[in-house]
Amino acid sequence: MSERTQKTAADRERADLAGYAWVRHDFTWQHARSWLSGRPDGRGLNIGYEAIDRHAAGELPELRHVLVVGDGPAPESTESFAAAIGAAADWLCTAGAA
């Protein structure tokens, strides 16, 4: 198992939302929607696509990592993880579970 990444104080500070009051004042759902790409088939949003497939298709998918805890092997890239998730989803659809 790989070592856990330790964040520095500077890393934690950069991760915090700067100007929370202003961001909250200026927030709209329409603007938030613009941050998402939507499903490639144009049929709305899917959090699985936004969280995995969109990144796997991005400019640097090899720099994206997924840690799998348990007995299964860790995917080497987000692209292989997306393929595994897609295969599982296809199986669920054929089994009538989705």
C-alpha cells in the first residue's frame, strides 16, 4: 500500500475558499452549472461522469490518481478506473438493476 500524502500548512491554506463571504454573495446556480461539462450525450448531469470520466478524458489523465482500499488492484490511471466503472454500470443495466 502506498504512503499517505501529507499536506503542508501552505497546501491546506490554498485549499480553503478565499473570500467566503464574497463568493457566497456572488454565487448563482447558473454560474455553478457552467463549471460542469454535462454528459457527452447531452442528457443532463451525472456526478460519476463529472468526477471520473471528464478527468480521464482531460489533458493530463496520467496525473490523476485513485486510491483503492481493499482487496482489489488499484487502477494505474483514472482512464482505467473510468473503464472499470463503465463496465460495472453496463453490467448493472443488463442485470436490470439500473
